Amino acid sequence: VATGFHAIEFLLWGQDLAGYNYGAGNRSYQDYLVSSCAVGHCQKRRDYLLAVTNLLVSDLEEMAGLFEAKNGQVVKRWQKTRKDQVLEQIISGLASFTYGELAGERMQLGLLLGDPEEEHDCFSDLTHLSHYFNVVGIQNIYQGSYSNFHNQIMAGSSLSDFVSLINHDLNQKLSRAIKKSKQKVQLLYDRAEGLRPKGSSPMSYDMMLNPKNKEGRELVLGVVNALKGQTDLLVILSKQLGLQKLVYEGSDSLDYPSKVLTSHHTDSTLPSHQDKSK
């Protein structure tokens, strides 16, 4: 927790003390004023913010390099790996993130505990942005296309193209399931931004987790259920391709909710989830 995006988020916003009420962290610029540092450690805080931000940039550059088309280490490794194993890794990765991480640990856990702190971006209250672009990222990977910073569509051969050759109907179903997930998270995003209903006040994600907030919780649950349906089709896809039994990350929040409620166990350990259907 001392490095990465959330360290930057805390340094910029500070702790969110609003609970279920609207309001994010509200760090003052004075926390960084070296000339009149009333709160203490202003220079250290400035140095820390620069250090963790530079580290995040270098980490992202390293990750981009791993997937570089010609010389990326991941690409080179995949070129030497059997195609069925590569496909299994891609589908397992999509299922793990869809089910165990996003639907489970990032969304269902907060619903179960009803805790305003159980959101992805708990200092800035921008969790709806993270969830939205998580779903968009899944869609980008499956369709092999994305819109860059200049609004240009970057596209190439995709998993969707390959699946369509094997089973056109299954590709259509999976594409619709991913589209449904995006539609559900769009509703959540719009509500958090105050875009819908027209003229409404924004409802931040931590407000949606309030056990008394029926509207907000239904928005979150709508995304969770859509992601679960999406995962089911990824399991079917794995079988259709003749791959080994798909193993992907699970979540106690989805698989063993009573265990979570009993223990209030909120660490980030994700158990392995294996398709048990016949």
C-alpha cells in the first residue's frame, strides 16, 4: 500500500471521512507548502508524491514494453508457446478478472459488508471510473480494438474473430454479454456523475454501498450479475475450444458469502475457482 496508484490517490485527496454522505477526501494544498508548513512533513510529502508518481510511470512503461509487438518479452514467450496454451491463458485471465477480481473483490464484497471503505478508490470517490474502464478494458481485449488518446480506433485480429470462426453463435452471445456488462456499468457511472436521472445529484460509489440505499445497491448488483453471466460464457468457450478445465480466480464474496459475513475477512487473497460443471 506504500506505492502505486492508491498511494498517489491518498497523497492527493487524503482520507475520505464522509461515510455514506457525499464527499471525497479533501486534502489542502497547504500540506505541500514548504514555505509555511503548519501541518509538518511538507517537504517529505512532496518528495514522496514525486517518487511514487515516477515509479508508477516507470512501472507502466515496463508493462507496455513487455507487450511490445516485436521485442516484448511476453510476446516472445507466447510465440514459443503452444497456441492452445496461449488461448487458455487469455481466457483464464479474462475470467479471473471478470469474476474473482471485479465482480467479487471489487464489487460484491462491498455489497456484503455495506462498508463505505470497501470501494476501489476510497480516497477520491472515483471508483465508478475504475469499474467503467475495467469493463471497457475487458471488451477491448475480446474485440481486439480500442480508442486511443486521439480518438483513433486501433484494431487488429481479435479473440472475437477467432471464436466466430469456431462457433459464430457463441461469439455473438459472448459479445452481447460483454456489451450488457458495459451497459450496466454505464448506468452506474452515469448515476455517480449525476447524469441520470436528469438533474439528479451525484451518488458516489460509497453511497451506493449503504444497506439502506436500494437504488444504489441495485446498480452495483446489476453489474455483478452481468459479469457473472459473462464468466459463464467464458467457461463454455473454454470447453468449445477443447481446452483443459478452466481454472480462474474465485472470490469468497461470490462463492462463500456466509463465510465473509461471519468472519468479515477482507484481505485481498483470492482462492482458486475451478469450473465444476459436467
